[in-house]
Amino acid sequence: QVQLVESGGGLVQPGGSLSLSCATSGIAFSFYHMGWYREAPGKQRELVAGIATGGLTNYGDSVKGRFTISRDNTRKTMYLQMNSLKPEDTAVYYCNAVHQSGDRNYWGQGTQVTVSS
């Protein structure tokens, strides 16, 4: 059974930091491109950051320089370090795994991040 479990969300003040984790099971993690997406109320789900099987990363324009994505293939876990958080970063953050062949795609259940004073 495939599971992607996000953790680390919560309430933080503007300018603060949070670290998200996505623990996976049931997949050959090292063969999956991984990504973080977010969905704010009334908005479409958008890519926050992605990390390929080889470690190449890409970021959404709004988070460049503030967020850092990483992965640990041994622990089958992906991370997102979020610094200098802004109220507009408030959203549900989802973990995504796509097999490098493109034929398998999985989502986590999401974790809420709220940036507010």
C-alpha cells in the first residue's frame, strides 16, 4: 500500500520558519520525482518545489530564495525548509510522487500551513 504522509505544518508568524516532511512507504522512492504543491482557498493547486531522482531541483517563482527542497533516499523522505514565511504562503501543502516513467502518480493528504500574526 502506497502512503505519503506529510507532517510539520502549523501556525507561524510572518518572517518565521517551518520545516515540512513527507514520509513515504510502498514505493521505490529513489525512482520517483518528488514535489511539494500547495492549494490556498479559492486558488488552483500550484507547484512549490520539485526534486528529481537525480537531485535536480526547481522552485515556484514566489518561493525562490526562501524555500529549500531536499530528499533522503535512505529514509524515503522528502523535506521542505520554509524560511521568511509570508501570509500569502498560507495553504494546504501536498506531497507528490511521480515515477520516473510517468506512469504512477501519488499524493499525500496534505498539511496546513498558516502564516499569520
